[in-house]
Amino acid sequence: MGRGKIEIKRIENSTNRQVTYSKRRSGIMKKAEELTVLCDAQVGLLMVSGTGSGKVHEYHSPSTTMKQFYDRYQQASDVNLWQSHYERMQENLKKLKETNSKLRREIRQRNGEDLDDLTYSQLCGLEQNMLKSSERINSRKFHVLGSQTDTYKKKVKSHEEMQVRLLHEFEADIHYAYVDQEGDYQSTTVGPANNGSSVFSFRLQPSQPNLQGDEGYGTYGLRLA
């Protein structure tokens, strides 16, 4: 029983359409490669997917490139494939040169050069633009200066708080001292140099009796007076 004839029309289901395209694309690529080997022909094949991505697939014989293939086609058909593209590039290049020339002239004028061709109204407009630019620069400058000042104030405040915290920790942690002699010591006053305002004293005295006789040493405690 022979295979029924398939009606050639667009596949409505997008998934089925993409699957069919993938399968038949592989088949066409294989046929093009076989034609190149069997017949020693230069084959060029270009396919663009109908999906949103528009992915391009191409094949060309190993003995040539796609550019050479296009050149051969232009010579054979007497058609210039690149002329329209070249004209668009030339037009775009012309616009870019005009824009570049205009910007260079504005830069020279802002530097006080190339002013001879300007009218009185144009000179007044240039002056107003430069004044506005100067105002924006000054505004930005003072904003940056204010931000830096606030940052430095926060740093100074942080250092002051750290200094007070360390001073309190220093005063609270003086509870241990090493002594080399027995006996009760006179109170000693400790305070910061250069007439500092924080002054405190402590007294050393035995914290345990001598349990080893005259040869042993007792432990001593340090307490604030």
C-alpha cells in the first residue's frame, strides 16, 4: 500500500511546525553535502527560521566560502547585492561627520574660540548656556562638599564614642596586678598624664593567708580605693 500524498500547506501548530522545520533542515543539509561530494559542485545553502528568534542556518561547500559564493552569484546574475547596504552606510557616515563637526565647534566656542561668525543673539545664548553650566557645577560642588563634611562629622563622632568606651573599659578592667612581695601596700593614685580629669586609686593587700609558712607566697588582690 503506497503512502498517501501530503498536502503542502502551512502547519498551524507552532510546536509541530518547529519540529518539522528541524527535521527537514537536517535532511536538506545532508542532501547538500552529498551533492557536493558526488558531483564536485559548489553548494551554498541559507535558511532562516520562521520563529521569533529568526535563527540563521547555513551550509557551503568546503572548497568555498559564503562571501565567494555571493560574489559568484553577483557575477552570474549581474546583480550588486551590496550596493544598497553601501549607500546606507555612506549616508550614516555623512550624518556622523556632521554631528562630530558641530560638537567640535561647540567645544571651541565654549573655550572662547571660533566666535567671529556668531551674531549678537548667538553670543548671548552661548553666554546664558555657560552661566547655567557654571550654576550646575557650583551646585554639584557644594553638594559634594556637604556630603564630605557630614561623613567626616560622623567619623569624628564615632571616634569620640570609641574613645569614651575604651576609657570606661580601661577603668573597669584594672582588677589584676602581679606583686613580688608580701604585705600591705600603700594606696597608689593613677591618672592620665597632662593633668587629665580621670583620677583613681587602688590598694594592694593579701587576699589569702600564708599557708606555706615563711617560705611560701600568698596571693594578693587589687581593689580600687
